[in-house]
Amino acid sequence: MSEFELEPAELKKLVNMARTKPLGFAYFPGKGEEGPVFTLHRRKKPDVMGKALKKESGQPKISFGTIRVEGKIMSLTCARVLPGMEKKLKKFLRSQKVTIDLKLLDEKGNELAG
């Protein structure tokens, strides 16, 4: 999944950029030997990134949407929420040395229970 994997430094840079404007994200939890993939992009639309990640991974369970960072909280507005997504994503971000709290929101802006 070379097209979508971000280096930790690049991920931190994009998370900081999300403080000024919303960015698109796509997330694949990983299956078997594959690790999770969480990618951000400045210009690509979230649904386009989700479709491309779905095609490349060959897995049907992909989440995508927009990300916004305010203070120490990262808000993910998701078009589709996967089971256990918040816990898995927190673990992945910690492994990438990005320490931030997560808040999952549906498309209407309602907070989802993690």
C-alpha cells in the first residue's frame, strides 16, 4: 500500500495542517499481516481516497471523511464508521508518535460513542 502509507513525520505535519483547515482522510484497519493504513491528503476528496484505498487493499471495510484538529482533540467526521475504529486508530497514532485525543462524528456532526 505504498501510495497511501505516510511516514510519521509527514503524518505529524498533516495533522498540524488540519488545525487550520479540514483535510480528507481514509482509514483501513488492516487484516492479517497487513497493518492499519491511515492517510490524509490536502487536496483529494475523502470519497476518492476511500475508493482508491478500497480498490488497492481489496477489502470492503474502509472508512473515510474529513479531519479537523482543535487543541488536543482530533475530530473525524466519518461517512462510514467501522467497529472498534476509535480504539484501533488511537493505537495506530500512538505507534506513529502522534499523541492526540480522538472524537468520532457522524456526517451530521453528532458525536459517536467509541
